[in-house]
Amino acid sequence: MEGVGRHTVTVEPPTPPEVVQAAGGLLVRRSGGELQIALVHRPAQSDWSFPKGKLEEGETYEEAAQREVQEETGLACRLLRFIGHTEYTDRKGRPKVVAYWVMAAEGGTFSVNEEVDELRWLSLPAAGRLLSYERDRELLAVVSAADQVEPLV
């Protein structure tokens, strides 16, 4: 058509949000021969979960897992084995990947802090009933299966 000019429109695809990288721990112990696991209550989210948090710059997943567990529980821990990871969208709409290790406490005591107002040691079945997220229950099932093959602590 006469009089109609052609315009070039450049459309760039949206930039994907940055993936939030985090790490945490499934803290286990034996009590009377029964495997127990620690859950933390986070009042800001009103949920029960495993201690976890974002990696700091230059930090490995292993270092972040140990730091975050200690910050949230007050317990210094050693890594026993990598157990798996979860992927989900966080509260801000960003993709998040959390790597988890089974851990054993080596010292320290819990006290209420900025992120966590309660810590409970529970049997695996009781923990499964209390956990707020299906992705955490899936990790719990992996811990349970692993303990059947080779006792964790």
C-alpha cells in the first residue's frame, strides 16, 4: 500500500529470572535406636521445614548447608552424605534450587532466632505428618530408604 512505511520492531525475549541457589540439611540422630530428624518452624512463612538458606558469594553448597543449619538451629554439624535437591518457585516468583545433605550434630544448642522460633526432633513418620511441603516429604522418604540400606548415624 502506498504511504505505509515499514517499521522494524525488535523484540527481545524476557530475561529469565536468576536462579536462587540454596543449601540445607536434614539433621538426624538416634534416640533409643530410632532415627529422628530435626524440623524447624519459620514464623515468617508459618511453615515446618528443614533448615536451609541461600548461598553467599564464593560459598560452596556444602559450606552454605553447614552455615545455614548452624544459623537456624544453633547446632554445628558434619555432613554425612548428599541426599538430593529440590526445585521450586520461591515467594518472589524466582526459580530456586536447594541442595540437601544428611547431617549429624556435633555440638551446640538451639535458641530462638530471627528465622526460626522452634526446633523439634521427631520420628520420621511424625516428621512426615508435620512437614508443610510435599518436596520435603519426598526428601524424608529418601532418608528413610537410605537408613534401611546403611544406617545414617
